[in-house]
Amino acid sequence: MLKQRELSDCADLFELMQHQDVYPYVRQKTRYFDEFLFTTKQAIEEEERGELVSRTILDEFDQPIGTISLLDIEGHYGFLGTWLGKPYHGKGYNNLAKEAFFSELFFELGFESVFMKIRQTNIRSQKAAEKLPYAFCADELRPTLLEQLNTGETQFTLYEVSKSSFHMYIHGRELETVYEQQLEA
């Protein structure tokens, strides 16, 4: 489902990123393949320095279909950036990728919270964030951070996934599985 970023995936990812329904929402926009190759190489180097965490999202055939990253890391916090190629929208890949990524961030790498700043004009992403059972709108909980994000023309809604909310979600899902197994026995 997820793997380390590799230059060998760039051709497929670059092509997927260029779609008009994807490109406006990609944080590191590149118009040319060489540019995309360069920014991917930079991301790999930044991860080696602990400045970000970035993964390639794979489909069930291990083909690259998007990326998911933790950016702007400060201490045990960072901002999520993710995109999927248009052919993969609405097929459940985003939720699977987020669960795998959050598990790595919280339980292996020791992060405490992940923020998602979503443009108020990006209704699709806002609805997707609101469907995540472990995410919550943090506009009122983090007013200072929201104010820092909304200084420019683009206005954002702030969502948060805390380690504790994600852990409760995972634990609840495990209990549900045990309960279902007991019912079947």
C-alpha cells in the first residue's frame, strides 16, 4: 500500500498529477517531468534529514497511484499532504493510505498530531476529512494556528488527527473484530 519514495516511480506519478482535477490541489506543483524528478529527489533527501516523511501510495498491483507526506514538521507535529491520480478517486485508496501512514507516524515514528489544512473551496477534501472517524475539525481548538494559516487570500479549514484519537479508532476496530469472531464461534 505504501513504500518509500523512489525516482523510478516519477514517470507514472507525474502523469497522474497533471490531471485537471488533481493538479490544483498538489502542494509541490511541477509542469515539467525534470522538475518533478528534482522535487522528488529533494523530498528523499529531506526525509533523510528528518524534515519530512513521504510515501508513494500503491494500488493492489503495486503500481504508484499518488503520494502521502507529512510536511512542515515541528517537533512531534506536521501537516498532511496527499493526492491520488484521478482514476483512483472514490475507490478507498485514500483511507487505506491514511490508516497505514498514520500507523507509521504515530506508532513507529512517535508523532503526536497531524494537521490537515484544506482549502475552503475544496469541498471534496473537506467531505473526505469529515468521513474519517479519527479526524476532527480543529478550527476552534487551535485558533492561533488557524489564524496563522489564514493570513493570505486562500482560506483554510483545519482538521486534526491526534495520536490518541487514532489509537482509540484502531483499538475500537480491534475490539469489534474480536466481538464478531466470538459471535461466529
